[in-house]
Amino acid sequence: MTVEQFDALVKLMRGDSESASNRAARRVLVDGVTQAEAFRETGATRSGVSNAVRRYSEADQLMRGVYGEVKK
């Protein structure tokens, strides 16, 4: 996922881009780090990171399906 795609999803889903969970999800989905590394870096909880990654991944898949884009 690109930075622009992630930022758009956060905006559309009314997420808090400054929250630890969102910052961690960004590290996982955009930068490709592990969830464990992301929660250690950001101070988010394991469950918070997992939930945020799941929510944004599901939203990404939905949007790609709607617009006919294959996941890269």
C-alpha cells in the first residue's frame, strides 16, 4: 500500500492519524515492518496494531475490488 492510499483510507474511515495504533498500522502496511516491530516502535498495544492493520487491510481490499485493481 502506498502512503497516499493509506492516508486516504485513514481520512475516509475517520481514523486518528496520530494515534499509536494508526502509526503502527502505517509502518506495517506502508513500510512492511512486522506488527511486533511496529507495536514496539509506537507504544501501541498488540491488539490495537492487529485491529488497525485488519481494518485498513479490509478497507483496502474493498476499495481495490470496487475499482477493479488487483492487489500489488
